[in-house]
Amino acid sequence: MSEPNRKPRIALGLIAAAIGGCVGYFAFFWITRQGFYALILPPALLGVAAGYAVGGRSQVFAIVCGFAGLVLGIFTEWKFAPLKADASLVYFVTHVHETQQLTQILLAVGTVICYRMALGMDQRPTNN
């Protein structure tokens, strides 16, 4: 017997994404106090929590989560290291391309991980 296709639980996925994002945000700052830089963590935990809770695969949901993960990563970096010329969030967003290459790479990787994990945890049916 194969499992019937489960419909994604979008509301539960969004709630879990918010919780995972918050956990990732606070874990990032805890880890930085230990001397490490884990900018991938906030968007990745957002995606993992969302994908686990959503229950089914949804491309649109994963894209929304990927965008939310990018926004969370940029916000986290802004709180961690605002630009010296102007510490406002608007200035940071318009000048995010001036951050270090490592920061830009970690933002991109975190966004991809967030998207991929938010696709859901459905398993492909096996032929028995």
C-alpha cells in the first residue's frame, strides 16, 4: 500500500517557519558570542521547521520561505554588523552588495537551503 498524497498544511508551515526563524536568529547571536559566524543558521532553521511542518510538497510555499529566509538573513546581518556610513536598515538593504564576500555567499547558501528544506519531507513511493 502506498501513502495517499498529503495536502500541504500551509498555516502550520508558516507558524513553524516563524518559530524556526526565531530560534535560528537567537542561535546565530549565541554562536557569534562563542567566536563563530553562522549566518546560514537563521534561514536554514526557518526552512527546516517549515518543511517539517508543512507535510506535503508545495513549490510556492518553498519560494515564499526562501524569500523569507533571505530577508531574515539580511536582517540578522544588519543587526550583527550594520554599515558604518549609516546604521539604518534601509541603507543596509540598498548597500548589501558592499558587505564582505563571505557574507554574500552565506546569504545565498542560506537562502538555497531554506528553499530546499521548505519543499517538504514527502518521500517518493517505492516499488515493492
